Amino acid sequence: MEMFSPMRNLLLNLKEKNYQNRKVGIIENGTWAPNSAKCMKEILSTMKDVQIVEPIVTIRSTLKNTDIEKLNELAEEILK
């Protein structure tokens, strides 16, 4: 019930390449991987000057109108 293995590999590769000075947003699938945001935050928080932007968006099963609102809110926060 953790994150998708390719996502874990991507984040660990970014860490290895010294990924830094970035804003990132987290979107998780709350249906099959309800702990993925927590796992992603753990890896991202070890990177220098990486800011995790709120809100963390959780999509369960299918995209709903409320999810679209949260995605737009996340996009606005990343652009700030």
C-alpha cells in the first residue's frame, strides 16, 4: 500500500542527482495507494530546498469535480 515502484525509483533517482531548489505538488491515488503521499513526502523532504506545495490531492477511483477544484488550487499554489 505504498507508492508505485516506478515513482519511488524516479524520486530516488532525483535525489541521487541532487534535485534541489524546486516546488513540487503531490497527487496520490487514494484507492490503491493511500500512503503514497506520505512516502513521497518522506523522500522529497530529504532534498535540499524542495518545497512541497499544499494541498496534497488525493483522487479516489475516478476524477470528480471536487478533485478538479483541488488540482486547480494546487496549480495556483505552484505558480506563486
